[in-house]
Amino acid sequence: MNHQKHKRILLVENEEIVREAICGFLQSEGYEVTEACNGTQAIETLKNAPFQTLITDIVMPGLSGLEVLREVRKSSPATEIILISGITTMTHEKATTLGAKAFISKSCQMEKLIKNILETIER
């Protein structure tokens, strides 16, 4: 069995349909996924349990994904962070400069988004 399948993932996404699709797929691949619907909930969840990977949308009501990233970098520097968003001004290079492992655009079809997330987690 792939040892990476034991990764605990926190998925932060305010769009319920997107969150459920990504979460369901990752769980079907054997990952343990906890969901948060906003940045504030994500920070609270992170205080209570360690996660190897954080997948967060950038644009959310309240705390943005970038604010969550900054907080996680302070409190849990080993956590891998994957930024996802439909915004077109973010780039992979900018995301990695900010401390993320990757940036994945949500402007593609859901299947491609999920495939890109899975490939990034397993890298």
C-alpha cells in the first residue's frame, strides 16, 4: 500500500459542491479528509489536529486562503499547502513564493482539477 495514502488532508473551500466533489474523490483514493467551509474554521481545526496537507481556496468570505496560508506557515511549517482558485492573477510561481507547494486553477473542469490535486499531493 502507498504510504502517502495515510496523509491527513484539510480541505478548505466555501463552495459546497466543489468541496464535496474534491473530498469525496480524495476519500475514495484512501486519504483521510477533514472539511472546512471557511478560513476561520480551518484555523480552528488546525489548532486541534495536525495535517500533512492543506488544500485551500484563495477567495473566501472572512479569512482568505492566503491568510490561512500565512497562519499555517507560522504554526505548522511542515504542512504542505496547495492553493486552489478561479482567480487568474495567481500563478504557480507566486504561490510557491508565498510558501505553497502549488497553485491549481479551478477554471478547468472538475475532473481535471481533482486529477491535478491528486498528482500534487502524491508528488
